[in-house]
Amino acid sequence: MKPFAFARPADAAEAVATVATEPRAVFLAGGTNLVDHLKLGVARPDLVVDVRRLTSREITDTADGGLRIGAAVTNSELAADRRVRERYPVLAQALLAGATGQLRNLATTGGNPLQRTRCVYFQDVSTPCNKREPGSGCSAVGGYTRYHAILGTSAALPDPTAPETCIATHPSDMAVALAVLDAQVQVLGPAGARTIPFAELHRLPGDDPSRDTVLEHGELITAIDLPPLPAGARSAYRKVRDRASYAFALVSVAAVVADGEVRLALGGVAHKPWRASRAEEALRGGPVADDAVRHAMDVELTTAQPQPGVDGGNGFKIPLVTRTVVATVRDLTQETQA
Amino acid sequence: MTELLEPRAIGRDTVRRDGEAKVRGTATYAIETPVQHPAYVHPVQATVPLGRITGIDTSAAEAIEGVVAVLTHENAERLASTDDREFAVLQSDEVAFRGQVVAVVVAETSELARQGADAVEVTYAEQPHDSALRVDHPDLYKPEKINPSFETDTAEGDVAAAMATAHVTVEETYSTAMYHNNPLEMHATTALWDPSAEVPLTLWDSTQGVHPDRAAVCEVFGLEQEQVRVICPFVGGGFGSKGTPHAHVFLATMAARAVPGRPVKLGLTRQQMFSLVGYRTPTIQRMQLAADRTGRLQAIAIDVVEQTSRIKEFAEQTGVPTRMMYASPNRRTTHRLAALDVPVPSWMRAPGECPGMFGPEVAMDELAERLGIDPVELRIRNEPERDPETGKPWSSRNLVQCLREGAERFGWADRPPAGHREGAWLVGTGVASSVYPTMRQATSTARIRYEDGRYVAEIGAADLGTGAWTVLPQIAADALDVDEGDVEVRIGDTRYPIASVAGGSSGTNTWGSALTVAAREFRTKFGRSPADGDEVSGDVDQASKDDAHAAYAFGAQFVEVRVNVDTGELRVPRLYGVFGAGRIINPRTARSQLLGGMTMGLSMALHENSVWDTRLGQVANHDLAEYHVTVNADVGDMQAHWLDEHDPYVNVMGSKGIGEIGITGTAAAVVNAVHRATGIRIRDLPVTLDKVLTALP
Ligand SMILES: Cc1cc2nc3c(=O)[nH]c(=O)nc-3n(C[C@H](O)[C@H](O)[C@H](O)COP(=O)(O)OP(=O)(O)OC[C@H]3O[C@@H](n4cnc5c(N)ncnc54)[C@H](O)[C@@H]3O)c2cc1C
Ligand code: SF4
């Protein structure tokens, strides 16, 4: 823990300018992730800028029939919104599958997708971690990998000492739903406003695991837009975890089933919410019986890399995620037929 | 045989006397003790699992404004006794396990103490460490005794011969994980050293026993009992981890002595608790059962391998319940330890019985399956008439009644067949027995005084949230033959007469016995119309005693498990326990104890697992977001019932102790139910979904 200055700017533009000029400044929203990291020494900012009251706390209808969610809308408010529950059940379900009521009352639309990995080594400053301390190595490789990635990891057999190694997963449930919904992220930065497709917000570790997203320093999420789903589309979120509530996903699936189209995003398997586009492609226009979905998932998982570990590793995620996708799509299609 | 107290207050469902203060938030816990101008203490922990400190640079920490002192092995006071190496804090440059405290920072605020701790720079000469428990560890040794003082090994007859000739045998290895007690209230000590005061050292410590706490501190610091006062009115759970003091109590005391006259507060973080306040050793249990075709056991044996730390031995008595649970002519129990470079293990709710009722109770289920005998019936057929271990008759043993009543309540006879499926769920049912010895400690004194028309009883007992504040007045009222409202019992302070630790489910038995002795003395001396200020003391060793019987509480747990056919997710719609635990002093607090124990047993079955990272020598998942305990959503209908049991041998209350029995057997019942649902026999805890995945359609 280290002392920091605290600022409460008057508006979003001032907040952006304040953070942009201070290299070790961070935004604070609900604080449910950042404050933990301040205590643990994982985050060591010089300046904390409170943006909680600087972005919209409204959910508004958009001209195209979708919704715009202000960045300050809490996870509880969003999950309870009638329009979200009726039109985007996948999102409401994902939100309610996350954390607890108390946390969701504080957690925000801007903060949730930007929460950081739960990798236990990332959270323990006494162990090497490329994400926390670039170049220090990755303690997770060969360690406790139950909650780690099987897709999009840096190398076939990751080298724990290499600076690019990271096998962390992104922990947000909400983000998996937003990925399947083709959400758009509204951002205000030092260079002005821009829109980022949600699927492009999060990064794979690539050669710099310290960066979770493509946001530049000082860029503030102001809102997230949901485009309308096709008429008759059904959606659902299924989260599989080690206990019935209050646990992060081992794997999760956000699915949308519409006429001739299946959209799938996977959680708990990669450094980012994983849009299963190969599986989607394999299923396009065809039947969505169990076998077809299973086959599509085989295609999706051809590059999957199970990680060994002190607790038996995470190879079980490969059959688990396939089974979960098959069951979720089955439930949605049976619902459609019914 | 003892004439039991006539129950008037005893047996009543009275509300917790401390409940209102807790709900209102006015009950003060150790870290909240209101003191003047406290300083805060934060430990610095070793980041290597084995080695020597080659340098400690405290200058950056000391330069922080608001840092009052930094203590290391270089400047800390020399302790009077360093015999107990867990207690011998900051005495040498040796690091014996990762997470050991190598320095403490004392500062004006807890934030500054933490910042100061981050700024202490420690360099180490690291040595190769060994922290991996293996059944074939080359350095396994036989401890002299196992906790607290049982024989390490026992043998009777010839197990091998019986195994070779029996109709059916089971020979399997089971394992339980490493567990951390994780009480809600984190360990904390507020300490004041005021050399000019009559009692120079005051500790407000979260402890299961103020007197044992004081004794340890006196020993380590070379102080007299009169120089130390320990106060602890409320404890937010301990589960054994506050049964003995741990390093932080000595660190807080040391810090207080470094800033005389100023109180200090040391509150451990949840993460620090994973290396500093004890844990349950992982156990590996090799079981052998042999039976004739009717299911009668011909042999029962358990060979246990577990760990301890290199600096202090704790030998969990895992094999002990196998010595007395079932009748069998041939028997063997052994315990072997590996002393590793790991934190010091210690008591955790039902040490011995909790892990020790896992392997055997799953093995019994495997035996029942191989014999084609109902597992309830198999247990009944192996009911011993006397304690197989000592040959003594039972003070009372109602396992069979617990099994029968549990089966009845659960609907066992109509349970669905193996592999039964309902929608997306496979359904299985399982049973296991529970047991816990009935104990009474040798030392405890109660003082009763007549004061302003009421009876005030004082005893240095502890209430961990268990109910001592509530049940002790019930006992005292009946012993004095007065209304409960006319009795006040004061606990949690060494100013009151000495009391034993709240452990081994012995608190009520021990303190209640002392109270009844004092009450009897009081009436003998002062009759029924005492004068204000009349006072006597009574010792537990004057209470009637019975050595002729083997005294245990028994129970049976029944569980229904559902396993999702797609994902392997596990849910527990029903968990019922029936216990024969003597007379229940207060049904409200008793129910909480039994359900609490069962919940913890369920947690052990499905979730709890301190994942040991053998490379680093530490628990990887060291916080409550990653170390999972069972939540409400995992379970549906949980019920705890008890028999109306009359035991005239255990003590004058007829009580057997209920704090621990609930956790025993639960995990085995769950494993047995999962087997019935899926056909998979999981012998290594916890039962997680990945372990059943391959068996699903
Ligand atoms: C015990 C526990 C269990 C949890 N379980 C789950 C779970 O099961 N599933 C799940 O999905 N989540 C879970 N969470 C995480 C929780 O959902 C997140 O902590 C929360 O959503 C973060 O939102 P916040 O507003 O509090 O963010 P903060 O903590 O305030 O911020 C998080 C990050 O986002 C940045 N930030 C915040 N707002 C903006 C913005 N508008 N623009 C740019 N940057 C911003 C901050 O600088 C910080 O880096 C859990 C958390 C805890 C503590
Ligand atoms: S997996 Fe990523 S976050 Fe975890 S230790 Fe490795 S580099 Fe750090």
C-alpha cells in the first residue's frame, strides 16, 4: 500500500485531462476491484481520479432500437432494467451470475469490463508476474492453473520466464455477454471521442501481457451501446463454477440463437471474452442439433492448450466448455421450438 | 453414575445473551478495543520458503513520517523462552517457511504500517526447500505421540491374515486436502505495555482461552501471571485456530513493549492467515477392510501419512476414530509424518475425527457395495458392544438409533436407484456415521458471589460465537436452583478464575461442571438465603468423575446429491444429521453448532482446498474469493436432529459436547452419494465437477 492523491474533477473532460497528464493516474468507479488492488499493492498509482459521478447513470433507448448504457449505471441497476431483461436476457443473466448483490450495487458498467484478472499470482506481489511487473516472468505456468486460459495463450508450451508469457483469463461475466451482443464502447480520450467494437476492446497477451485492453492511458469509457438483436432471437448465459454462487467462472457461455444464426462467446477460457467465430461459422445456416454443435466446438478448440499445474491443471475445460455450449444451445433451440 | 441436574433452565430454547450487542454492533472484538492513541503493527513476511536473511534494510521504512518503530531479528528483544519455535518471533535470521514474519512495522495508522512494511527490504540466501507431502516421502517418521497424547500406532490381531482370507475386502487410499480454519473474525491482538501499572501487560486478544493465552505469553516473555491480563469477551469464530496463540500474539506483545505506555493493534489480513495461524494437514489414508459374507468386519486398518512443520510438530490423530468405531477382531492404526518446510499445522474443528471419518466411512460404503448390503445395515451389523479399543462399556452409544431415525426422516428405504436421473440431474443418496469423544478438561474454576440480589458467576471461559454466554447461565441457574434471570455469568477475562481452552467440544462440559461444583458449595455454605457478598469457588476436579466408561457422541448423516449431466455441477438439495450427543443444554445454540459443523463438512466435501504450490511453498488461493467455502445456494434443506439421550456417566449436566461432531462424516456421505448418482468413486477431496465429468453421458 502506498499513498496517493485523490481528485474529484468537475466533469468527464477534466477527468480525462487529469489522468492523461499524470502517467501514474487511474480512474476510480465502484472501486470493487481497484481498491482491493490498492491494498494488495497490485495497483500503485500516484493519483486516483473518481469518475463515479461524471458519466451517465441512465439507460436510454437508441434510434436503431437498441440501448445506450451510461458508464456509471451499476450492475444491479442494469440487471434489473426491464428492457435489458426482456431484450437481452443474456446480459441480465450474466450480470446476476457475477459477484454478490453488495458488489453489484457498487460495480459499474465502465468498471466491470475493465476489472483485472483473478490470477492468484497477479494478486500476490511476492511472486513474478508479467502482467503486474512486465518482464518478471509468469508464476502461473506450471502452478495453480484451474482458472487459467486454454485459448489464445502466447505459445504452445508457455515459457514461465519469457516476458510475453501470460495464461490469465478475463474474469468478467458481463463482458462475455457484451461480446456476444456486438456491443460498442463509447470512449472519451485526450484526443477526443471514439467508438470501439466490444470484441476489440480486450486484447490477447501478445507480446505485452500488462495491457488488458486497447484503451490508451487517459481514455474513459462513457457508455456502452447495445445494438438490437434480430427479431425472434433468444439469448442466454450459462456459467459453470466451483460453487453455486459467488465464484468466478471455470467456463461460461453467452449464446444468441436466431434464425439461421448462432452466436457464441466463451468466458473463463482466454485472456479476453472469446468470441467463438469458428464455431459460429461451422454452424451457420445448418442444423443446431447436439452433434453439430459438438463438432463446431471441436473446430473452435483445435488450437486449445490445456495447462498442466500443481492442482491437476485445466485440461477439463476442453470437454467442459463443449458440454456447456451444447447444453446452452440445446436449451435455447428447444425454447424456440416450444 | 451421577444424578443429573434437574433441567429447568437447561433444555430451554433461550435467546443468545450476547445476541443483541452483536446485532447492534456494540460488542467489541479485539481489534476494535477502544484504547487511547493506538499505534498499528503490520508484519513483513518472508518471500522464500527456506533460507537465511542476509540483510534487512529498514531505513526506507523508518524514513516514512508516521513510522514509529521497525522490529527485526537484529533489534528485537531476546525472549525468555524460544523453546516453541512458532512463538519465538524475530529471534534469528532463519526462515523456516514462506510467510514467516521477519519484521514488524509500528506506525501511527494501519495504512502507514502497511506502507512501512512494503518499504522494508529483505535479502535472503535461499535454500532448496521441500514442501510436498507424498505417501512415499523418504523422511516419514513415527511421532512419539499424536494429538494430544494418543498412542501413535495400535495393533491387535493379524490384519494381513484376515485380508488374505476374508470373503470381501476393500483396500483403497483416500486423501483429504489442506484446509484453513478461516473464522470470519481475522486474528487480532490489541496490546498495552505499561511498566508502571500494577498489571503491566494487557492483551485484548481474539482467543479460545484467555488463560492458556496468558500462560504462553508469560512463558515466552518471562513474565509472572500477575503481570499479564488477557481480555476477550467476544470471538468471531476460531475453529481451533485461536485455541493456541500464534506468532502475531507475541509480535503484538513485543511491539507493545517497544512503545511502552502506548497501546498497539495488530490485525492479520486474510492472506496472512494462510501462513500464520495454523491449518489442517493434508492426510493420505490407506484403508483396509475385510468382512465375512454377512458383512461382519474381520479386519479394519488405517495407515495415515500427513505432514507437520519442521519447526514444530503437530501430529493430527487421524487414525483414532478407526480404533473405536466398529467391532473387528483384527485392527491396526498407524501415523507417519513428513516434517516439511511449511507453516505450522494445528487444531482445526475436530482434529483427528474430521479427516479420520472420511476414509473409513467411504471404505464402509465401498464394502457395502461389494457385499450388496445396505450401507446403513452394514454399519448396524458392526456395532461393537464395548469400546473395541479399551474394552470399556459405553457411557451411551446410540449410533444405531441415529442411523435408524435418520433413515426414517430421510426416506432412505425409498431412495431412488443408483444412477437415477431427473431431467438434467443425476440423483444420488449417501450415508455416513459421525463420532466425537466426550471430554472434560482437568482445570477450571468458577466463582459464585451473591451480589445485589443476584448470583454472579465468574469464569475465564470463552464464547467463540458458540453460545457460552447463554448456556452457562442456564447451567448455573439449575445448579443453584434459581431462575435463569437471577444469574449473571461473566467470562473472557483472566481476572476471573482459570478456565480451560474452548476446544475439543469440552467447554460446556468443563466449565459447567465447575459451575455446578461452585453452586453446590455455595448452597452448602450459605444455604438458600445468602448475604450480599457471600462467595465461593468450585473446581472441576471436585466434580464427579467416571473412568469406567468410554464416552462418545455419535451421529449419522444422510445426504442427497445432484450432479448435472451436462456440466458435472454438484448440488446438495438435502443434508440431514441425527445426533446422540447427550442432553442438549439449549436447542437454539445447539442447532447452530450442529448445522455449522455439517456446513463445514459439506464445504470440505465440495469446495475447501488450500491449493499448495509446491514450487513456491505457499497456498496459491490465499483469500476468500479463491478459497471457496460452501454458500447457501449450494444446499437446500439442512436439518439437525438429536435423540433424547440420557447419559448419567459423562457429567452432571449429561452433556457430551456438540461443537465438532457435525463436521465428522459429512464429506464421506457426500462422496457416497456422488458414487450412487454417477458410479464414480472419488477418493480424493474435494469432489469437484472435473472429477465426475468423464462419467457423464
Ligand atoms: C469477491 C469478488 C467476487 C467477484 N465475482 C465476480 C464474478 O463472479 N463475476 C464478475 O464478472 N465479476 C466479479 N467480481 C468483480 C466485479 O464485478 C468488479 O470488481 C466490478 O465489476 C468492477 O467495477 P467497479 O465499478 O467497481 O470498478 P473499479 O474497481 O472502480 O475499477 C476497475 C478498473 O476499471 C477502471 N475504470 C473504472 N471505470 C472506468 C471507466 N469509466 N473508464 C475507464 N476505466 C475505468 C479503473 O481504473 C480500474 O482499473 C467480483 C469481485 C469481488 C471482489
Ligand atoms: S498468468 Fe498472467 S497474470 Fe498470471 S502470473 Fe502469469 S503473467 Fe501474471
